[in-house]
Amino acid sequence: MLIEGIRQEFDFDAAGRGMFELAEALYPICRSITGNGVRQTLDILRQHVPLSVHEIPSGTDVLDWTVPREWNIRDAWIEGPGGERIVDFRDSNLHVVSYSIPVRRRMTLSELRPHLFTVPEQPGVIPYRTSYYKEDWGFCLPHRQMEQLADGEYEVCIDSSLEKGSLTYGELLIPGKCREEILISCHLCHPSLANDNLSGMTVATWLARTLATEQLRYSYRFLFIPGTIGSITWLARNEDRTPLIYSGLVLTCVGDRGAFTYKRSRRGDAPIDRAMRHLVERGNRGRLVEFSPYGYDERQYCSPGFNLPVGCLMRTEHGKFPEYHTSADNLEFLSGESLAGTLELCLRAVGILERDTHYRNLAPKGEPQLGRRGLYGSTGGTGIAHENLALLWVLNYSDGEHSLLEIAEKADMEFAVVSRAADRLRAAGLLEDAAAISEPHHQVEAATR
């Protein structure tokens, strides 16, 4: 059983190194919302966790959307008037606007400029741009390079394809004792962006690896999906399963060196919201922000027709670090130590969800004598130890109405201290579990669809 969300022997330094190495392997791959880059990414992730891979055909209606045609790219470049290659996809896959249609033509600089994208306020970086749902093409390059382009004729080539194919995503279900599920979701649709893409995937992978070795109360469903269209597709195909989602997390931008930012679910009081408030806000690890219908896939899971209890965990909030959606979001911006810290926080949150329950005090009239049960020091008049005080809080509020996390919040104590107190009281025969046990997991399909 996970207590505090981690095992004492867990080596977070090794986990941080492993996650960073996985990010290094994934970083060069050109990913988008569909295509072989997604498949290649999932093939590498499957070396670490046994993902099921789903292929949803182009043209499939998913809620109010339609699965788009599949995009793949082989090469792209711009040659200058002197025949020199001034922009080359092989140098950085960010150079091409994602989903650019095929093009091969010669044009003047004035004709080319509308298809060039830069960040003037950051003249040395390559921006990340997309054109998923409007057929167009373009190149991204540093602003200072664009300013140096000379008049003349340029040759442009984008060797890509936009054809009927499929949308690809990965899924893993780790079964627990209960039918209820904890959903962990991350996006895999960005190309070489380390924090805003690879950090979520690597932490989710290590979290799945760790949970697969535990005896779990809840079941855990992991999704590695393209942003927006991926979560919409999963929801469309699994609407009947959504009532089983007890809580969930979207993981993104969790590898930089900033403090944590947790965005609450639309409900605001979901179990994961309460756990993260305890760990992030009370634990002085960062800050909480309210839900808004802008961001990552939490806005799909929290759309009013589903209103699932899913929040979003970040470090520095998306769009609020200068490296965001640029070539500066590279492996140097990523920290193995930060990845390990995010994994630890996720495991602590899981530990709270796993252990949080309602107990009933079996000796509620007066305070039971704890000393004769070996739970209390025998010498009086010396004040009360923190662990002993936790025993009194648990006994007083174990009325079947207050959960352990609620007791920890009332007592202004760490959940782990209150949880250990409950274990001691239960072992002494002073508590019983008042929570209803969910329907056994074997009545739910064990394999993902």
C-alpha cells in the first residue's frame, strides 16, 4: 500500500535520470496530432510501459469534431538566391509549420514573407506554429535571420503528405480493487519541445511504471494523446466509462525549475483538488489557480457535458515562461531533478487518494484510554507529542462523516501523520472503515478498448 504516495526505498535521483534520458530519446522526433512521429513516440514509450495503441480512421465523427487527415513530413527547406539552404527542416523540426501542405515552387521574397513566422521580441528563437484545420503552409525561423534575407528569388520545398489515415493514441489501464479510476493524461502532439510535451510524457511513464508494482485501491488509466482532438476522441469513444472517473490529472510543463502550479477542476472540490491543495498550497510547494476553459485537455474533460473531476498540474504555467512554444524549450530547459520532484508530488497525491477514507470511532463516548493500548506515553504533564495529538484528532472526527484528509486539514497536519495515526488506532481495535467498498474491479473489462 502506498503511504504518503512513496516507498521509502524509491530512488528519485535514478528516476530523474531515467526520465531525462527518455526525453533525450524522444526530443528529435517530429510529432503532430497524427502521423508516424506519434507512432514512433509510442513505440519508444512501449519499451517502458505496455501501452495499447489505438488507430482511429480519418473522417470519424467524434462529438462535434471529425478526425482529420493524417499528416507526415519527410523533408523541407528554403534555398536563397545564391542557392544556399537558409532554412532546413533537418536542423530543427520546428522550422516547418505543423500540418503544412506539400509545396515546391520558386518565389520572390515579398511572396515568401507571408509564409514566414518569427518572434520579434525574441529574435534568436524559432517559434512553434501549427495549421491543423486550415490547409496552408509556412516556415518558422529566428527573427534576426529573417531580417537579413536579401531580395531575390527563393526556392521552397515542403515534402509532406496530408492523406486519409488515422489518429493514433496510447492507453494503459492498471487495475485496482475498485471500479473507480484515476485518469492521468498527457499530450504527445508537439515536436521538439521539452517542457511543453516531453515532461508530461516522461513523468506519466514513470508514474505508470511505479504504480504497476503496487497493490492499488483504485484503477489507473493513462492516456498519451494528441492535444484537444485526442481527448475529444477518447471521450467520444468512452462516454459510458466516464462516470467511473473518480479523479484525474493532466500533466504538462512539469519539467522546468519553477514552483508547482495546480489548476483546479471545474468542480473545484474534486478529490484531486483537495489532495493538491494539501500538498501544493499547504506544503508551500507552489500555488493553486481556478479552473478556466483555456489550457490543455482538462478543458475537454471538464466540459459541462462531462464535468469530470480532472485538474491540471504544471510547474511554471503554460504561456508564462519565455521559452514556451519556441526552440528555447529544449533539453537544457528541462531538469531531471524537476522531473523527479514532479513524480514525487504525483505519487504523494496518489497516496492520499489511495489512503483517504472515512473511519468510525468504536469508542466514541469519552476519550478511550490510549496508554493501556500502548498508543500513548505513560508520563503526564510534559505536553503532547505531534503523533499523539494526531491520534486525538482522528478519534474525535472519525464519525463516518469526515475523511482522513478533512481531518488533516482541520488539524493543520500533514496527511501522512494523520494516516499513520489512523493505522495505529485501527490496529488497536478503535476504528472501523466506514467507507463503502466499490464493486470489485473484475466486473469491469480489464483491457482497454
